[in-house]
Amino acid sequence: MISSNDFRTGVTIDLEGSVWRVVEFLHVKPGKGSAFVRTKLKNVQTGNVMDRTFRAGETVPQAILEKRTMQHTYKDADQFVFMDMETFEENRLNEEQIGDRVKYLSEGMEVNVVTWNDQVLEVELPNSVVLEIVETDPGVKGDTATGGTKPATVSTGAQVMVPLFISVGERIKIDTRNDSYLGRE
């Protein structure tokens, strides 16, 4: 159990049978009446967001999440096979469990798999990955770093906007949180 006074950004709670993460919180002490905590919660499984107000000191069950480091070993049909780095057991996840970040998943990549009650909630990729450009328009003499951008496809199949001077075969660093180009590698 966790008190509403202890809410911080990132805290996970068990509310109505699902896991909610505190996105924003505000302790309010009105001149009249008792204090309360106004929160914005995000459902970890569905991504839904809701506003909820708790009385100051109200206790709610805290969701204890387990985070394990796993390595993506290979893809088998529509399943991605991961090896637990501690127990060396194989786990299979589908594309729906991994989410939209599957486009940056490459073999040998280490990820954090977050579970709750033996149910996979999310797969956390590194904040940045280095991938090779496999398809893009050719660079033209005079293209500069401060000019425009063009679409490029990387080795995992993801599309990223890159500067005009980048060409096929180059390795680039990509921010997986917002799909942006960070630089050459």
C-alpha cells in the first residue's frame, strides 16, 4: 500500500485491477476543507489517461513491477525470442506485446522487459540505437547539414528523417523515444 502523499511521477499503482502510472501530481491544500492530491494517471497496458483526485493520506495498492534484462536472439515467424540474461531461459513475445518500438529491435539487442503478475506490460529499448541505412535518396553535391531532411530506411525496416548528406551504407544513431536522427556513428 502507498499513501497518496507519497505519489511521485513514475510511481505505479494497482487501481481497479490494472496498472496505472502517475504522470502528474499536485498536492492541494485549500483554505477550507481537507487537503487532496490531484493526479493524472496513465494505464500501462492500454495507454489510456485519466484524471483522478485522492484524499490526502488515502492509501492505494502499489503495483510492484518486475524488470528483467533480456537479449533479443531471433525472430520465429511472428514471435520474437528473448533470452533472460540471468537464468538463460527463452521467452517468446509477439509484436503486440512489444509495441511500436519493435521497428528498432535488432538481433543481439538487450532490452528491459517489465512484467506485473507474470503479464508483460512493456519492453523498454535503449534510448538510442545505431543502425545502418539500407535505402535513401542519393546525396547531391552541395547538400549541407543545415539544409532539409529526407526519408531513409534502416536495417530493421524503420523509416527515419535524416539530413540530405546521409547516404546508403552509413551507420546512424537514432533516438528511439521520438524517432529522431542524432548523428553519424
